[in-house]
Amino acid sequence: MGSFARALEDFFTLHGLALPTDQAERLASGRRHRRVEAVPETLRPAVAAFDVFRMRAQDRARRAGTRPRSNHTLEAALATMRDLAIFLIDERYKTDWSLVDVHDIEAFLAVLPRARKRRLTVLRQFFRFARAQKLVLVDPTRGLIAKEANGFRGQTLTLDQQRELFRRWTTEEHVHPHEALVGMLALLHGASSSEVRLLQVTEVDHLAQSIRLGKRPHPVPMDPASWTVLQRCLAHRDAWPTENPYVMVTKGTKAGRSPASTAYLSHILDDCGSPPRMIRSTRLVDLVNTMDPKLVAAAFGMDSQATLIYLADHVDAGRLPAP
């Protein structure tokens, strides 16, 4: 009955037969209340006061005709404060806002590095409010920058994970040849999905057992394991009656001359449980941590800056298993 009443109300409001109610505002108020209530009890009063302060600012902006913060923005800010409060209690064992320091904030921001800028904006607003209310003496967000220093922040595979994938692609016959090729070239040769997708049959040198990958200035020598996987992929291609020039041929491309779609490549490694970017990053991190990054950039035919972002001294990239 409630949903029917809301639908009827929406109909009359939409057609100008009734004035809109405050239903949206009441729903937004309920969402904010739930976020505040989710904050641990010892830290909740300050977050509740922050919510009241922001709601007053929204009301003033509406009356002044300026741009007020949307309900979604206010709710997202409370969600950030809820997450910070839970983090402080569970991970940092701090039950008072006055005990929070810059290291706590950095640790919290590191949990979701991609949301650093958005979260830091909210934290700055809260601690400015808290300092004005004498809840803290020092603003722990002061001096923090929204942009992280350039550096690798992605995930890499452990040595055991690399060995498991290596065995999967070289010994398990049920694995699709395309998965094995994309995986092995990423794991051992740092090949991107695009480089493998655009690899043509004419770029395979059977005499030298090497291939041409992307914009790399020199042919890439194949180790025995990678060469075996490549031959298996070529045999799979030869089973199709096709004139397609690419090594990887699918049902959708066998009748034409276009490469496999990017969507196909994006899911080719789903069964192994490791995305292509993570596998390739593991190889690149290992290379730039053991060699001159500029030499790696030159060998891969990429701009040096594009390779330098993979530097990560804090990542202990294991050596790849021997073929």
C-alpha cells in the first residue's frame, strides 16, 4: 500500500495536481541518521555535531540562493567519517578525536588510495570544524597533500602464485590456448593484452623462435615454455578455415580480418583468477627493481615515465619461476 501511495503521489506531483512533499528530505535524513548511528559510541557525538553543522550550512545556502551541498554529498561525507571512526577504533585503538594524529590519517587514506583526494577533502572539513569546537588542539590533516607521489600502488603476485599460474598454463591441457598465451606472455615477457591481441602470424619468427610485440624495437626471444604455448595457440588457429592475419582468432573474427575484441581479452584470464594487469605488473616491478628503469623502458618501446610509475621499493616482487 505504501508503494502505491508513493506512486500516486508522484503522479499527481509530476502533473502539477499536487504540491511536492518533503518525502525526499525525510528519506535523506534517515540515511544520514543511519550513518551517524553506525559510528562507534565514543566518537559519535562529534560526527553528529558535524552533521548538524553541515545541514545548517546547506539551509543557509538555499536561503541565500547559492549552491548548497547535495544530500548525496552530505551522506558520502558521513560515510567517510563512519569509516574513519571504525578504523580508529578497530585498527588504531583510539577512542577520542583528540588522540588522532597524521599517521592515523595516512593509514586510513592508504586503505583506499584511489579515494584519497575525496576522503581527504571530507577529513579536512571535519577537523577544521572539530578544532573550531575545541574538540582537537591540532588538525592532523594539515600538511597532507591530496595527490600521492608517483609510484606503483597496484597489486602483484606472490612467488607461489606465479608458480601456480606457470604450471597451469604449461601443464594443464584443459586451459584454453588463448588464456595460456596471454598469461605466459604477461608473466614472463611483460606483454600487455593489447600487444598479444594485435600479434600477427607474420610477426612470429619460427627460425629464431621470437616474436614482434607492439612497439618494442627488437624481437622478443621466446623461452621454451612460452614457445610451446604459442605453438599450441597457432595450432588452435589452424583448426579454423580462416584468412585472419592475427594469432588469436575467435568465432567472431574467423570470417574477417579484424583482431579479437578488447572485451574478449578483458575476460580471457577470468578462469585463472588473476587479472592481466596484475600479472604484467608483477613482471614489470621485478624488472625495474633489478635493472635500470630507462633500459626497461627502451626495451619495451615505451616512454620512460610510463615505466617509472612501476617503481615500488616497498613491494618485494619475487623472482619468476624458471621455465
